[in-house]
Amino acid sequence: MPLFYNALEAAAHRLSIVPPMFDYFGAMGLHAIVAAARTGLFDALRERPSTGAELATALTLDPHATGVLLHALTGLGYLRVRNGRYRLTRTSRRWLTTGSPASLLPGLTFWERTATTIWPGLEKAIRDGAPATPFYASLQNDPELSRSFHAWTAAMAARQAPATARAIPVPRAARRLLDVGGGHGLFSLALLRRRPRLHATVIDLPDALASAAAHPRLTSRAGSFLEDDLGGGYDVVLLFNIVHGLSDEEAGLLLRRVAAALRPGGVVVVGDQFGDSLMPGRASRTLLHLLDLNYLVAVGGRVRGLDEVSVLLRAAGFGRIRHRRPLGSPTTELAIAHKPHH
Ligand SMILES: C[S@@+](CC[C@H](N)C(=O)[O-])C[C@H]1O[C@@H](n2cnc3c(N)ncnc32)[C@H](O)[C@@H]1O
């Protein structure tokens, strides 16, 4: 919500003269974005600034309702209006139009469902300490949600993979890479492009592999990384956005399995949000705490600090732990560790 209080509004909120309605209305902002994206309003305005009536005619929408939505989107900071014509702001052009390299639209259904079907389970998750329905299990029978979730992770990965690949120390002699829960395969793909003799195996649940990248040196295997054979003799193992979805017990088990699958001296790379090294500021901290709640309610996981990830890595036998935060990878930091030679 690119919406900033003026001094009077900020004072009214600080003195609690007005109720904290933005938390109630925040969900409405999400639905306004979803409606605008699905009816084609954002994409139509990318083509040309238009009046509400022009948009309603072009997109066969109700003229009054379209006007109300346009007003709300203007208030939220997604549109600007001059002489009755609406135009996109920099925010909506970059993040909410089809085809923009930074578009958030592939994950629209995933985030809509997160708000409408997953978060209503928060109270129960807080009482029980675990989600009512494990997210990844529910994806196996829900193709629409699965498609949107994996399209979202692929869109995030596409932007960050080149920078993470540059930061990962893949030895020149390395031949075998395992991408645990690698889904779309884009992090592997970026490394395959840098190392022409490297071969990658992605292990993931069946629904995730439906839209996996194709490459002659990339093999996809359907299976559970907690239960099925991971293979052995790998030079490098990637665990990207995996550990945050696991309990400490599961993470410990997975890291021990990874250690067994690596050759001596091999490298494990944990890519995740570490939480103790993010952009300073209360808004960033709040986003991270909400993400932590999201991992709790959706998958029974959590945001861990680099220190906590390091403890898990050491307990599984890894050493020489280093932290990397590639500039081009704002939401995926790296903890790189080595399996000892002996
Ligand atoms: C948050 S996504 C991360 C995808 C990718 N690594 C990335 O960073 O973009 C988590 C992935 O783990 C997979 N996954 C979850 N539980 C799994 C399990 N038990 N076995 C194999 N894959 C699993 C999901 O299907 C999903 O593709």
C-alpha cells in the first residue's frame, strides 16, 4: 500500500484519535488490486491514460463501479488522475502490469488465497502451534493454487538467480549439483550457465515439477526430500527457500540427509530470509514479522536468523559457514557451508 500519512493524519493516529482501521481495510486493498488486475484495468492503463467511462466501455465493466474502484486505487497510490484521465503510478506500472520484469501478477491467486483461506486459520494455528492444513499437501489437489504459487516462486527466482549464482562458490571441477525443493529449477539453471560441465538434479513434489525449466543437463525427480533417496556424491547442494518451511526437527533431519548426500569437502547453500540482517526500519521489521506469521500459519515454519541457521548447519556437521547477501537478490540471502574433508 504505497500510502503515506500527512502530518495531521500521523498525529491523529499517534494520539489514537482515529481507530486503526488500515489493518481492517488492508485486506480490501488487496481485493482492489486483484479486481483491477483481473479486469485488465492496470494493463489497459499501461497502454494509455483513460477516463473511467473509456475503461468501462473498453473492458465491458459497469461504469459506476469502475469509477469507484478507480477512486480507491488512486487513494491507495496505484493511480493518478489529471483532467479526469487516470494513469498508472510508477508502483503499479512496475509491479502490477503483465510483462513487467518485476510483475507480481503471477502470484495473484496465491496471495489472494493466502488472505482468504489460509490466514483465517491463524487463531487455530496460534492455539495449536501448527497450521490446520499443511500448505504443500493442499497444493497436490488444487491445481489453480499450485500453478499460481509455483509461478510466484519462479518469478521471484528469475529476478534473483543470476546474482545468487555469481555469489555461490561452485568449484571448477564440480560435476554434480542437487537442488532440494528446487521446483522451477531456475537457481540451478543459472549455475548450469556458469559451469558447462555441471549437471543438476532437482527433487521436488510432483505438482512443483509440472512447470520446471527444461535444460539438457537438468534432471527433475519427483519425491520428498525428507523421505526419499537423495542420491549421493554431490559437489553442491542448494536449499533455497526450504528451511523456513520446516520445524527445527525437520530442518535438522534434512541437513543431515544433505550432509550424507554430499561428497567430503562439498558445499551446501541455504538461501532464505535470515531476519537479522535486513533493511533497517520499523516497516521492514514489521513485514518480516508478518512473513514469520505467514510461515507459521501456512507451513508450520519460521523465519530464522543467520545465527540460528548456523547452529542447525553445525549440528549437521557443516563448517566454514559464510554469509552472502548479493545486491541483486533482495529476498534471498545465502549461508554457505562446507562438509569437512574427513
Ligand atoms: C518456497 S518453495 C521454493 C522453491 C525454490 N527452491 C525457490 O527458492 O524458488 C518450496 C519448495 O519446496 C517444495 N517442497 C515442499 N515440501 C517438500 C518435500 N517434502 N519434498 C520435496 N519438495 C518439497 C515445494 O513443492 C516448493 O517447490
